[in-house]
Amino acid sequence: DGSYRQNRLNLTTLLVQPISAVLAKKLVSLPEDTVQKDRCIPLQWPPAGKKISLNIQSVTTYKTISNVIGYLKGAVFPDRYVIIGSHHNSLNSYSGQEWASSTAIITAFIQALTLKVKKGWRPDRTIVFCSWGGTSFGNIGSYEWAEDLKRVLQRNVVAYVSLHNPVRGNSTLHPVASPSLQQLAAESQSFNCAKKTRCPGSNVSSVQIQGDSDYFINHLGVPATQFSYEDIKTSENSSFLSEALFPVHTTKTEELDPSFSLHETIAKVT
């Protein structure tokens, strides 16, 4: 009730429950004792079939999702927008450092620009600062906001800079960018790279970016970029649809970046 997208005749009436990639592998893999140890386990439904019991304990309730939007008007092209996107915690409890790092960097970024503005500086294009709500529930805040302003954004947004999860490790600076922004991302990375961390040259990936940039990239066609610190082992794995995996225990910010030097570097690159 209250979700208008459900009032469509072409939607299935079957129960649909998203599950993690880890659980899916258990359901569609053959028993390990039937496969040689040096071979990959094939993903196929066992001949005998499996009986799956799914116990759903979801409780439907109404919650308010809020976005915080601010902007700094451009002096030359005020109707062209560069969006800086972060997100805040949508729950009442502290649930990890991901949103805290994102909030810390965009706050420092705004503070730095404010000092420049007081000295007479203005950006050429309008910078829009967005702190999204409802990210952990499927990027609800960014989807609803961008859907409401779809025509304006599709016509006027120049780029989306993501601060979704900027410090998830402390060994390497990992840039991700759309093809049209890859050269700019590579130049920014080499210029701001911290000496004590490993920075892989102009190796700019163009794979999927997680978080609230999704609607801007895949529905509006807006070029996007993101800088984040990762552990080398983690960055070597595929990050495609990592939202489908069970969340890994996150290390506290105090352990990853006690001096906030990595956060500072991300703010400068941004």
C-alpha cells in the first residue's frame, strides 16, 4: 500500500525474494565431494532437485527518507551542474564507517570551497552537493529525487562525482570513471597521489560504480567518476554487483586511517 509501482498489470504475483550470491552458489552447486579438487564447482541444479524452505520475517512499515541538497551557483555556466554525491545513515544506529567517511569528506569539501568563495572565487559551473538517504534500502533517496527532476538533470548535468564508500582499505588509490572522464581521473590521481600509498599510474577502471550514482549513470547517461582507497587484494576481485554479497565486517575508520590523511587525499582529488 502506498507504492504506486505495484499497481501495474504486467508485474508477477509470485513471491520474489532477493538472495545473496553466496546463498545462490550453495543452492545451484553440485556437492563438493563429487567434484575433483583442482576443478571449479559447476553451477547447475542437482538432478534430484532440492527442497528449499524460505522463512521471511520482514515487517512492512512506513519510514521517512530524507535527502540533503545544497548548491554553489556557477559564475559562467550556472545552468550546468556537477553533482557531488555522498550519503548519510538512514537508521537510528551507527552501522559502520562507510557513510561516516562519505559524510566527513563532503563536509570538508564544502568547508574548503566556502573559504575560497569568501575570497571571491566562484566555480564556472554550479556545484550541487547531495547527501542521499535510503541508500542501504536500494538507493531510494537518489532514485526518487532524480526521477522527479529527470528532464532537467538529463539536459543540464555535466558529471556525477561519487563519494559512496571512499575509504574501504588503506593500500591503494582506486579510480573509477566513465570513458569520457578517464583521462581527467588519471591526471587527478597522479597529481594528488600520496607518497606512502601505492598508486597504479593511469589505470582507471570503467566498471560499475556502487551506490547512488546508479540512476545517474544507467538511466540519465551522466558521466561519473569515483576515487576510493582499497586493499590491493580486494581491488583485484570483480566488484560487479557486489551489493548481492553478504556484507563483510568493516574495519573502523580509526584503524584504516587514524590521521585522516587518506580522507584528505580523496577530498583533494574530488
